[in-house]
Amino acid sequence: MDRPTGQIIRRCERSRPGEPVHVDIKKLANIPDGGGHRIMPRQQAAGNRQATTDARRGGSPVIGCSYVHTAVDDHSRLAYSEVLTDERKETTASFWQRANTFFAEHGINVERVLTDNGSCYRSRLFGQTLSAAGIVHKRTRPYRPQTNGKVERLNRTLLDEWAYVRPYPSNAERTEALTDFLHTYTYHRCHTALDGQPPISRVNNPAGQYRPRRPRLPGRLRTGRAHHGRVRRRPAAAVHAAAPPTRDGPSRAARALRAARRACRRSRRSLLAVLLGCERTPLRCTHTWRVTHTSSTAQVATTVLATVLSTAGKANQAPAIAQKNATMA
């Protein structure tokens, strides 16, 4: 919804980061040392321009322009910008290599790049740079900047919240302020299209803290031998050494639980269904029970059944059902 008008906005958004990334260039006039005409009278600003540079064109000082190269992800709105001196093909190709590294560090694999029909983007060097990284290059229809609207909107945000948000006494100070703005934009600035969340909320592994690892069962180690598409597991020697010694081996509860697990594999039923004595599990159970050598079969079965039947409102039937199953085992 558009906040000023309250109208519903139609948005086109990709389902995953990196498909595609919008790239564009925004041209800004340089600021003379001491400030320009936006913050002081024009006569005083003209003096600053003459003192800043010795380049002249027709008797007037040439301050020049800065070019803000920007790349923004379509799905997450994660942005990367640099202030460069020109918009030539070599500069554009080098910028994209750094931008691609930035997205890769945030876990985004760029699949496509969407640009306008500028000469630097139509150059062979820029196309070869994308092809070398396995990226497909797409261009908008001529005179149709709405297709690249996400980066166009970011250019407007850059003007309102960075370039013209306050008076800068020099061009170097404005360039240094871009880093702080990008940090605020990425980590703290709420985005309407992201339900009020910053762009980093949609990025995979933003802080580098998540490392995917296959979960292991407690007290078990992998043997590395495949068996019917699965990996056999065996108990760890350290776990058995730490367990209290018993003369009769495993307890009755542990033997009953192992027998129930074998029955699960033979009948393709869940462990809970075997304990309940039914064909399939009536409820999904997410609890885990630890079996010790001092537990009895009735205690284990009562713990399992009491948790399940309490959800169904039949907790008083748990001891009777557990005693029946223990007798049958």
C-alpha cells in the first residue's frame, strides 16, 4: 500500500534472491570545496568553484560529475553502491565484479542482471564479464525505465536520504557518507515491500553463523558403510564406558524399546503405533524420551502414552494401556 495515497501497489517480485539483480547509474554534480549554491549564495559558490579546480571551459570552472553505480537484488532489496568517476565500459565491468563478490559474501548466487540500454551495458566487455560468471544479461525495453523500477526507486531514495539530506561542505564528505547510508538501508531501514523489515531479513546467512550440518543421534557414531541407501550406525565405546555396569546387560525397558523399534521396521509403522497396538499413529508426537537402565517397561510406556493421551483428554487411561502392552511384551 502506498503510504501517502493509501492505494494498493502492484509489485512484481521474484521468489528467491539473485533472480535478477537490477543495475543502474545515477549522475550527480560534484560539490566544490566549501560548499555549492544549494547552501550559499551563487556568487560565493562561484568563488568556491574557481578555487577548487583549475580546469576551465569557456572561462568557467569545470567541477565535473560523480556517477553512482548501484546494484539491488530483486527479492531482498539488498543494495551495493559505489561513487565512481565515469560510466565507461571498463568502469562498469569492474564495478559489477565487486558487486558480484558482495552478493556472494551474503549468500546470494546471481542468476540474471537487468540493466537499461546504456552504451556501457551494451558493450562487449560487460557482456563477457557476465558470461564468465555464468550470469544471463537482460535489458529493458527502450524508453521504459519502469521495468528496472526497483533500482530507479533506490536512486530516488539515495537522493532524498543521502545526497540531498543535508548540506555537504565537499564532495569527498558526501562520498564518505554513502557507506553509513548503505549500512542503515541494509540493516535498519524498514521497507514497505518487505512488511516493514530491512533487506537483510531476506538474505540467506547474513552473519555467517549458520553452517549446515547433518544432525547425529546422541551416543551413536557413523560407520561409513552404506546399507540399502542408508548408513549403518553403531554405539560409541565411550558411551558404554560411562554407563553404569549391569550384570544382566540392558534393562528390561531398553530391551522392550529395541523390540518395538524392530517391529516398527518390519511393519513400517511408527514407534508410537507399536506401543499403542494400533495400525497407525493417531497423533503426531514431537517429544523425545530417554531410556535409562533403571527404567522399567511400564514407566517408559506410561511416559509415552500419558503425553499422547493427555492431548486427546484420556490421560487416566495411560497406566492401564501401558500395563497391558508391557505384559504382552
